[in-house]
Amino acid sequence: MSAIVLSRHAEARMSQRGRRPADLELIWSYGTEIGSDILYLSRRAVRRAVRPMNREIRRLNRLQHTSANTAHQREIRRLKRKIQALERLSGWKLVVANDTAVTCYRSNRRDRKRILRRGREFV
């Protein structure tokens, strides 16, 4: 994946809403495409992304008990931070045009219901 290019509008909105470029990369990576220009990070997508991370954490915990390895501890912390970030970003949308982030925002309740009802045909 290439780096996300931000429009000036997207930079302003991210600053206003307390988002970082790393947050947008998570939405870009794990979000579901809705229409041709919107990525939506649903709770289902978050659960799907978190499941293998939790498995990896359990595996590393088992290895950590057999040998005291700080690399395992660092990896566990990194995975836990990523899981927390994904859960925090659940419900966010990223509008993209020509591989440039136009804006990002948290969907309101009515919008989320419409997305869930219509699925991927929602525009």
C-alpha cells in the first residue's frame, strides 16, 4: 500500500477531529468499500481484523512463558495498541478521490443504519 495523500481539506478535518495519518491508514487497510469513493470501518470489519491479532497475542504469550523475550513483549504491546485503535475507529468513514483522502468523519446513527440495511450498494 502506498502512502495516503491528504487534501488540505482532509488535513483540516483530521486536525479538528483528532485523527492522525496512522488512523486513516487503518481505515484504508481494513475498511469496507462503499460505492466507489467511500471506505467505512464497520464493527464487523474490526472484529474480522482483530481476531487474528488476538490469536497472535495468545501465541506470543505462550512463547513468552517459555522464554523471557522482550521482542515478544514489544510485539504484544504493538498488537494491543493496533486493536485499541481499530476499536476506536469503528464507525468512521474515509472519502477518497483518485487515491487522495478528501475527508474523514464518524457516521451518524441514521447513516450507519442505512449502510447496514443496504450493504455495499449504499452510496
